[in-house]
Amino acid sequence: MVELVYLARLRDVFGSARETIELPEDISSVSGLLEWLRTRGGAWACELAPGRAVRVAVNHDVARGDTPLKAGDEVALFPPVTGG
């Protein structure tokens, strides 16, 4: 099981702050997870489309596409934050 956390606009668009999922066996990285989530269609496909500004953190560390995932991880998805 992996805990997905949706922050900022993603929480609003997806209609949930978090969910627990069983990772399909063939998904072992952040990029694989994002591809799989896009197959949900609708807002998922739009918000997580390649080129969209979405960041991912695994266990509170900023992650890249090749960051590995394993059972028990917390994966947060969030838009980039800017400030000034």
C-alpha cells in the first residue's frame, strides 16, 4: 500500500486530500505511478499530463521520475510553489 497525498489545487480538482492504493506490480517508480494515475482519465489525465507543472515528494523528499517506490511510501503530489 502507498499513501497518496494531494496538495493545493490538486486536492480541489481530484476532490480528495489523500487516498491509499495498492500499487500494481509493474509500477516501481514515480513516473510509472503518474502514468498509471493518468489512466483514470478526466482531471487525472489533464492535471498529470506530461509537461504540466506538478511536483512529487516521496516520504517528504522531492522526487524525480526515476525515484523508486515501495510499499509504505507516502507520495505527495503538488503544484510548484513560488513566492516573493
